[in-house]
Amino acid sequence: MANPQCENGYIRFASELWEAICRIRIPGEARQVFDFIARKTYGFNKKEDAISLSQFVNATGMRKPDICQELKRLKSMNLITQKANEIANIYSINKNFQSWKPLPKKQTFPKKQMTITQKANESLPKKLPTIDNIQKTLLQKTIKTYCPNSDEVRLSELLLNKILERRPTYKKPNIQNWCKDTDKMIRIDKRNPVEIEKIINWCQNDSFWQNNILSMDKLRKQYDQLALKMEEKSYGQAGRSKQPTTQETGKPSKYANLECEIINTDDTGTTETV
């Protein structure tokens, strides 16, 4: 059983100051911090004292972030003063209670009276919608699923199959996620699905790009560069395939001076050279 005695220590407060403390409204945790500052100052016949956060924690049982928040509240109310120190901040109680700034009073509204009629075998109340439930419902509604016969799925699976042909152990992605990037290429970037298919086939046959384009997201980012490279190489191959003839260049063919030997074998075994 606790039996405190003044012989073991007491705090001296001016009556006028204590009456001012009784008149001002201080929130619960802020009051704990205020009382401990009073204990460390007036309780030891001092006007101010250096108090560390660990001392506040041990005395009040509060967390350090909460203590810092309540100290800030007390300073905004002008109830305490704080000075910076190398070891710990120095706190004191502002005795000029006329400069204190009380918190605004909470407004209370009368409760609505409701009459409840009891019924036998009452059904359980319906679950009220919460913010989490509403957000989850909206998220489920906004998730788009692409049909298997759509261009998005077809092009995404084409790229995946090309990769699997080279590396069967490639980790299969979520095709629906790839379809989102494909949809952005078609809908936002205004890419033609036919051209996308050509670029997929070309880049997966190119020794350099086949190891760099491993997703539809990467394909979308490198799309213009891939298209230019594909067109550049296709033009180069078309130019090399068209060789000038002798009539076009006006120069004799390298085969012009060669004799064409036609061997005709008759019954006598003779040959002719033309």
C-alpha cells in the first residue's frame, strides 16, 4: 500500500500558478510531460533543468516520438520554454500564465434519439462498406482481362514463344501484364499490330536484339530504334540483291571471252567445239 509523505520530498508551487494550471485544458499525454518538467525543476527547487528524452521515457512510459510531439504542443501553448544544450535540452515552466495559449474547446453535439423495435430471430446487420472494401471493389472492377484471341494476347504470346524456342527454361511471365504494355503500344503509341508482329519476328532473329528484348515493356521502350534497324537492314539486303547486268553497265561480262564448248557425239565418236 502506497503511503507518500512530504518528508520524502514535495513540489512547491505558487498557489496563483497552480490555479492557472487548473483553469487551462492540457491534453493527457501533454500533461504527463508537463508534470514531469515540474517535478525535475520545482521538485528540486530549480527554475530549469536539462532533461533528456530517455528521462521522459522512464518517467512517463511514453515513446520518444510521442514525447517530442507533446513537447512541441506545450511550446505552442507557451506553457514551457526550451533551450538547446550540447548534452540535453533545458526545459522550464513559463510562469507568465497570462501568455499561455489554451487549446480550443471541443464542440459536442447532442446525440440523436433512436427507437429500436426488437424482433424475434433478428438477422445480423449488413456489413457496412469501409474505405478498404471500397478501394478493393474499385480495384477489382478496373482490372482488365484480355481475351485469348485479341491482338494483345497474340502478340505477347508470339514474343514469349520466340524466347522459349531459344531458352525453354525461361521463366514464364504473367501474359496479362505483358498485354498491358501491348495495349499501350496499340492504343496510346498508335502502333500497327502488323508492324509489331514484324518487329517481334525480326528482333528475335537478330543476334544482338534477341537477348535484349525479353518483354513487351522492353519492346515498347525500344520500338522506334528496332523499327529503324529493321528497315535499315531490309534496304541493305534489297540493294545487294540487285546486281547490274552487262547491258546496264555497258561493260563486257567476265564470261564473254570464255569459249563455250558443246560436245556432240555422233555415231563416229567425233566432237565439235563452238
